[in-house]
Amino acid sequence: MRILFVCSEVVPFVKTGGLADVCAALPKKLHERGHDVRIVMPRYRAVDVAKFNLLPLMPEMKVRYGGDTFSGEVMRTSYPGTEMPVYFVDLPNLFDRDGIYNASNHDYLDNDRRFACFNMAALWLLKGLDWQPEVIHLHDWQAGLIAALLKHHPEVCTNEFFTRIKSVLTIHNLAYQGNFGPQLVGDIGLPWSIFTSEGMEFYGRASTLKAGIVYSDIVTTVSETYAEEILRPEYGANLEGVLNARKSRLHGILNGIDTKVWDPATDTLIAKPIHAASGKGRAECKAALQELCGFPKKPNVPLLGLTTRLTGQKGIDLFADAVNTLLTEDVQIVVLGTGEERYENLFREGAHRFPRKFAAKLSYDETLAHRIYAGSDIFLIPSAFEPCGLTQMYAMRYGAIPVARATGGLVDTVIPATIERIEKGVATGFLFTHYNAGAFLEAIHQAIHLYRNDQGHWDKLRRNAMARDFSWDRSAVAYEGLYGKALAL
Ligand code: ADP
């Protein structure tokens, strides 16, 4: 099958969250399985042309938006370690900036035209290549508009080259909707007839995510539980009505992880390789993490880790509350994250006051992320909502036991511990249901209790977690099935 991935971030070129991991691992897996898969993304300033060997492909690219014309070019490379082509839309006026979506935590004011132009360019470059995908796989609001362009843009929908192409939209997080002023519709050349509540109008704004939901042939999201949750007002972010209307085309497919990049047995970023069955290597990884954090190197003190964007979604308030109590106990805690200033300040201050038990690493640091998964005993994920979540999977694969809120993909990946389920080999972590610090603390204490008092079962729990298969194989097959379904429509 010929499949084009349209993504706003792809690891290792640029990453702000799990989206970038998925937009690399899934196409790679499909490519490995024999499909003609290609990726297109913007060429941000952060994409290193020399390091990734980006070569000129189409020297002239022009995109019209409102009264303006943006010029640039298309570059190309192969995804590292593969022959899979990756195309970069290089429109310097729009993408040659310090940030990806924002600068100093403020979204760029022209994100509508930045991503609308990227979407339009992604389509026309196919014509330039004379490569016609059967399916275009769109990721989040940054690519959602393509579904509307394919169905309604007068120059696209009447062009024979595009008419048979099917689109699949994956929603990685419904909270990010790409809602902009209505002028977006006219500026990109879409007809005003689609600016209705059945179309891409959303409370008076033009929503690129809604455009994707309404106009793609198939809609997916990243776990089965989240696919059900978003049909309800608590999780639907005001789009539950639209999603219910497209329910027959909505599917939940759990993300996988790249098991080659995230392999504790071969990972060179961690202090020692970790052997899944025996747990050999974990003690050294823990000691190394303790040293890095400035904690006493005590092997038996539970070390709790958290790696996340510091935003409300991730349950940082709950974490901050829980930390207050935990710091009166004999534990060590490390948090790695960047995000809202109030959280960063709070954690900076906490680390200053409790340097021997609380470390705050307020940066984006891929290496340290690996070291935290490898070195902590317990990994915390108190999310208010979590479409899929990757960190719990990385943690389990590296032998850190997750304590997570029972929501979205966390429900689908963390099997809560009872002695019986541990012994049967199914349990992999701890879950709590109610979104409050008390419930979170109770679950953490359950984990700490087992860790301290029942080494045999703790060790078995760790082996269960490390043995879980989170590879993309199964999900890639599910996507193939959906692409097939789209083609049959
Ligand atoms: P989301 O996409 O909502 O941020 P996910 O759990 O799906 O959440 O993915 C988060 C990804 O970002 C993981 O790969 C995690 O390791 C990584 N990550 C988050 N914060 C940091 C950080 N400060 N440094 C390094 N990696 C981080």
C-alpha cells in the first residue's frame, strides 16, 4: 500500500511529545512490513540539515494564503537507518523560527496560516513527485485541514490526481483542536459553505481538528478506552457530539513503542544494560540515578520518578500535593519536565529545600528520560486524562512499576496488582480511579508497601512489566486493516 504520513513532529528530527514518537515508530513499522510509506513534515529551524542529510528536491514551492504568497522549497532525506523517504516543506517565513508551535510558552499568532500552508504544500508536493498515495494518514489538528482540502478545495477536489485518495485522521489528544479565526477558511481557498456546524465551524471559530474529524474517511484515536471516553462530555472537549455523529468511523488503536530505541538490554544511554528476567543491571542504574540527583546511594529506599510535560493534563497538582506528604517519608523523588512556570517554580523550590530526597530537572533531556525509566523503582502518571501515554510503557519495559490514574490508554496498558494477579503473571502496576491526591497517595503507598515488605512479589511484578509486549506489530496490523477499510469505501 502507498501511505503518506502528514506529521508536525517526528523523532529524531523534532519532538515536543509522544506525537513525535508515534509519527516515527508507526511509519517505520509499516515500511518494514513492505508498504511504500513516506512522511512529510515542516522544516523547522530546529531540524538539522547537515546532521540528517537533507537534500534539495524541489527548489521552488509557492503557497497562496489570503493575499500573500509564501515561497520556499522541498527537501528530502531518508529516515535514519531506513530507505523510507521523509519530505520537508521548507517555507522560511513560516517555519524558520526558534519554536515549533510557540515561543516562550505563547502560541505563534499565525499558527493557522503556518499549518494551513504546510497542509496545502504537502498535497501539491505529491503532484510534483508524481507519487500518488492511496491513503494519507493525518495526525492531529496540524494536519486535519487536509481532509477538508481533499473533499472541498476547488483546485484539489476537482483534480483527478487527488480524487481517489482516502484520508485517515488520528487524534492524539483532543485537547489540542486548532481553533482559529474564521478567515482561515477563505484564506486557504475553501468554500464558505463548509463553515457550518456540520462542517468545520466550531463555536464561531474554524477548527482544523474538527475539519479532520468531519471530512476524513476514517478517524482513529490512540487507545480503545480513550475512543470510548471522548464520546462523553467529561472527555469530549466539546467535540463529543461531532464524534458521536462519526462513531461508526471512529476506532481506538493502542500506540506501541519503538522497542529498538527503547530496549533496556542494549540501551547505551543507561548505566548498565538491564536483563529482563533477572533484573540484573537495575541496581547499578538506580545507583547512577541517585548519584545524578545528589541523593544518598541507598539501594533499599524507594526511588520515584516522573517524566512529563508540566501541564494540568498530566496531574501535576496531584503530584505536587502527594510530594508534600511523601517528603516526610523515607523516599527519593525525581521529576523531569518542562512546562508551566508555576510548576517549575514550585519544584525548583522543593528541590532547594530537600536536596537529598527531591530532584527537579526542569529541562527537556532525552538521555535523562532513559535514565529515569531505568533507575526508578516506581514511575508516577497521575494524568487527568491520557489518550494513550507512552511513559508508562517505557517505564514498564525498563522495570519501573507505574502508579497511574485509571484513564484512557493507562487503563489499557497497566494491569493493576493483586497478589493473585502478580502470581499469575498479569499484573504490571497500580491504578487509582478518583482524581484526587488522596487516591493517588493511597496507590503510591500500596506500591511502596509491596516494595518494602514483599521483595518476592515485587520482583515478580517487575518481571511481568518488563515482559509485556508493547511493540508496534499488533497495532500496525490494525492500521493496515483500517487503511483497507478506507480504500473499500
Ligand atoms: P504527551 O505526548 O502527552 O506529552 P506521552 O506519554 O504520550 O505524553 O509522551 C511523552 C513523551 O515525551 C515520552 O517519550 C517522554 O519520555 C517524553 N518526555 C516528556 N517530557 C520530557 C522531558 N522533559 N525530557 C525528555 N523526554 C520527555
